[in-house]
Amino acid sequence: METKERSEENKICPLEVAVNTISGKWKIPIVWQINEGKKRPSEFLRGIAKVDRRVLNQQLTEMVKDGILKRKSFNELPPRVEYTLTELGEQLVGILWQLNDWGKLLIPEQKDSSN
């Protein structure tokens, strides 16, 4: 019985993994922006209000590690880096559109107009 309890505790919850992967104040805005095409860090800084460069870089690095973004470095002076969505990231965009549609149902003005 102790082994069964231990194995239950060690199970990985896919929903928890998914939520943890996209948690972070700027990760969803990053995905929304990069869905329009490849982006350089400076473009994210211009497009996302109030994001700190250090935090942006940290979140971009996490998203590359998690397989949502792909980072490409160019051997140029000055150095240039671009980010694009991976296939996993593109799947996330579809999920975020569904979440966006669901969110519309939660907005009072839109609730009233849909009845």
C-alpha cells in the first residue's frame, strides 16, 4: 500500500505542467506577438508595455527551454537574435485563441449581448 501511495504522489499532472509552462507575466503577450512572425528582443520591448529587459530575456530563455520558442543567433556585428514559434508554440497559439473566446464569455457586456 505504501508503494501505491508513493506512486500516486509521483504522478505528473499534465494540466499543472501546462499552466506552469505558460505562467509568467509576459509569456502570453510574447506568444501573441510572435504569432505575427519572427521577433527580435527589441521588438518585444516596444510591443509589450512596461516589460523589463531582464525579465523579458528570462522569460524568452524559459520558453526556449520549454520548447515553445526557437532562438536563432546570427554571427554578425552587432549581434542579432531572432525568436520564432516551434510547432509546440503554434499549438499553444490555437489554445490561447480558444481561451480568448472563453474569456469573452466572462465579460459582462458580452454575456448580455450573446443572449
